[in-house]
Amino acid sequence: MLGMGTMLIGVVCIAAIALVVLGALFMIFNTLVTWKNRVDNAWAQIDVQLKKRADLVPNLVETVKGYAKHEKTVFEDVTNARASMMGAQTVDDKIKAHNQLSAALKSLFAVAENYPKLEASKNFAMLQEELEGIENKIAYARTAYNDSVYQYNNTQQVIPYVFLAGILGHKQAAYFQIEGKERENPQVKF
């Protein structure tokens, strides 16, 4: 009879250990999924603002064209950058396209500074103000996104998550960073 009680205790212990391990696996899985969803949500917020900005660009270009017709290269750069933004599919491609469009818009505004009548135009001022508001929202959303990426990536690198993140299909997410060349001020020469 004593052997049967010992065996029952052994089975209960094994069942308890199995439940603890299973509970830990559920916790790890759910934590990784939660952070992945936060990263996806944060990116979606950026994506909305990038779309708004891309939709504003043609009006901005047309307004500047009316005053600075001979700045064809700048207009082409902005138009090509917008097309890249609209065609980008992955987060990495969208980040690169965003950086390209930001640089092109800096050049466009640098050109606009040389046309006082353009800068005085109500339409241009309104578009510039709207773009500035969108840029501020993008900056805020980029901060939230990068914070989520930090937490998601960090979670994958600590014990016990490090052992299961890859197995469960989780990969490090990319930060939304401005490329080195995009940090430079544009040089406009006439």
C-alpha cells in the first residue's frame, strides 16, 4: 500500500511540474504576441500619418511649381520619393521611402525660401502648416513605435523568452531611424 501512495505522489508531482511548465509556455507565448501586436499597432499609426503626408505632397508640389517652374529636378525628386512611399510594402521599405521623401521635401522648402511671393501665398502657408502638423504626428508616432520595438526586442533577448522566441517565429523588429545622409541639410544651388 505504501508503494501505491508513493506512486500517486510521483504522478501528482509530475502533473504539477507539467502544469507549471505549460503555464510558463503560455505566459511566454502571450507576452511575445502582446509585444508583437503593440509593434504592429504602433507601425499602423505611423503608416496612417505617412499616407496623409504622401497625399498632401502633390498639392504642395503644384503650389510650388506655380512660382518656381524651373526647379524641375526638385519636383522630380519629390514626385519620385512620393511614388516610392506609395509603393513601399514592408516596414523597412517604408522607412527608407519616408527618409527619401523627407529629404526631398527639405529641398522643396529650401527652394521655396527663394520665392517670397510663394512664401506669402495663403495656399502654400496652409499646406506647409498641415505638413508640419503631420510631421509632428509622425515624430510622436515614431517615438511610440520605437519604444514598442525596444520592448519587443528586449523581451526576446531575456531569459526565458530567448529560448523560445525564435522557435515561436518571433524576429527582432526594425527601429524607425533616420539614415545618416537624411540628417544633413539639403544644398540648393542656382
